[in-house]
Amino acid sequence: MKKLKYILSIAFVIILVVTMIFINRENKEYESTIYAMNTVMTIKAYGPNAQKGITAAVSEIYRLEHELSVTEPSSKIYEINNASGEPVELVQQKASNDVGDTSDTSALLKESVYISKLTDGAFDISIYPIVKAWGFTEDEFRVPTEEEIKELLNMVGYESIIINDATGSAGVQIPAGFMIDLGGIAKGYAADRVRDILVESGVKNAIINLGGNVLTLGSNPGLGDWKIGIKNPLSDGDIATTVTANNKAVVTSGSYERYFEKDGVRYWHILDPKTGYPAKSGIASVTIIADSSTYADAMSTASFVMGVDKTEELYRQCGDFDYVIVTESGKICSSLNE
Ligand code: AMP
Ligand code: MG
């Protein structure tokens, strides 16, 4: 009897140690922080496949940074912006010689135009000439004259972006003088790609933060749900609220993210495509929670332009996102309280 007890307790200790080793392996955290797409990006992944996944994800981010860049002459976006009104082919050759529309640029252009239609032009990638005029591209901030903005508004309008992929040879055409920029959606897209790569690598739990575009995978090892703090846009360093978000994108757009001040007036980087001026909808920051980070990124920019009421209207219409808005007066409006 004594012997059996002894054997059982030895077996128990062995099982405990093996379980502890396994949990330790599964929960082991790997982290990488890089600077890309003009922002700080952090990927934290857990488990035995994490390091391999992170390495692959980081190269994908750098690849996308080049492909989607508005300033690099080798990018498709640069080619489109400098095509003087001529169509630009977007076709990519697949390894199997099967010609198809597979480029990230193409996918993002389509999604961008889709969101523009959905938001009645609040999100508009053709706003770029005005973003540039305000100096947000090169950090050479200035306040353009009213005439300049009026003139530039003639070169803004997503309706003029023609995407032709009916025949399998996808192409895009914008009028001469028009310019597009994926700054309001590209980081969200990159986060979706990072998540896909981590999953392909066998990672089960991760948290990706690409400059405010947060995307979670699985749960927080050892702690349960992923809890994401939303910054208080009105008070530096404070958290306005926290959301629980497993396998979700949590993307914030706010006036505090990029701005400059001139003669006591603050001008920020999210512009209203209807006026050409920084969007003044009463929102200080908006966080969109959705399955897709690409969608959440574009929608957060759009929501900032649209304001609380239109965001709420779209929330009821679409049913595929949640929102947390902090208004300029500090009020929190959220679909999560319902
Ligand atoms: P985000 O931080 O995702 O809200 O994106 C803001 C960036 O998107 C800006 O820095 C601009 O490059 C670009 N942008 C500004 N206003 C708009 C707009 N109304 N629609 C689409 N992109 C915009
Ligand atoms: Mg955005």
C-alpha cells in the first residue's frame, strides 16, 4: 500500500513537471519591435513557432512598405500617381505562369474605393494632393491658402479612380493631376498580413501593434482574454477605457496622432475630403473593432471624418464592426455598451 502511494506521488510529480514544461513552451513570449511605414511596430507572439513566424512577418512588412509607398519611384502607387492620366497595369505573374490579379496594391485599391462608397466619400485615398499641401507627407507643415485648397479639391474624388479588372488584366486609371495614397489603410492591411503569416507558421497566440493598429490572435497566454487599452486623446498617458478583443482588430484614429500648431490653432492629419481642411466632427479619437484590420483601419479614418451620428448609422447598417469614440468634450460613445 505504502509502495503504491509512493509510485502514485512520483507519477503525479512527473505529470506536473511535464505539464509545466509544456505550458512554459506554449507561453514563451517572443517580441520584435521595428520602425516601418513611418511608425513603431511591435509583434509579440507565443509558443515554439513564434520566432520563425515573427521573422517571416517582419520581412513581409518591409516588402509591403516598399510596394505601397507613395514616395518610392519603384512602387505601383508612385507609378499610378505619375502616369499623367494613362492606365497602369496591376497584373502580377504568379509562379505557375497563371496570370491573375494578385497584387496587394490591387486588393487595397478595391477595398479603398469600396469604403469610400460605403462612407459617402469620408474615406478617400485621392485626398493625397491636399495631405501633401498641408505638409503631412514630408513633415513640412504649413497652412495652405483657401484658393490653393479650392484649386486642389478639383483633383480629389474617389469616383474618378477607375479600376478595371473585368478581363483579368487588372488596371487602374486616375485623371492627370490626381494622386492617391494608402496612408489611411495600409497599416491595417499589413497587420492582417502579419496575422496570416503567424497563423501559417503555427502561432496560436499573438498581439500585433502596427502604430495603433492592434490585432490579436487567440488569447493572452496565462492571462485569458486580450484586453486593449484605448488612449485618452485628451490626457497624455491616460487610458480612456479598455476593450476585450480576442481574434479582433482594434484600430484607432485620433487628432492627437499627428498634428501641428500655427498661431494657436491645431491642425491634424485626417482631412475632410469635402472641405480639404482637418476634419472637425467633434471626435477626438475613434476606435473601430472588427475582424479585418484593413477594414477597421479605413473605417476608423472615415468615422473620424463622419462624426458620431453617421458612425452610429453605419454601425446599424453594416453590423460588422463596433466603435468606441471619445468626443472633444471627453464623452465616450460606444456600441459596446448596448
Ligand atoms: P489614420 O491614421 O489611419 O486615420 O490615417 C490617416 C492618414 O490617412 C493621413 O496621414 C493621410 O495620409 C491619410 N488621410 C487623411 N485624411 C484621409 C481621408 N479622409 N481618407 C483617406 N485617407 C486620409
Ligand atoms: Mg485608418
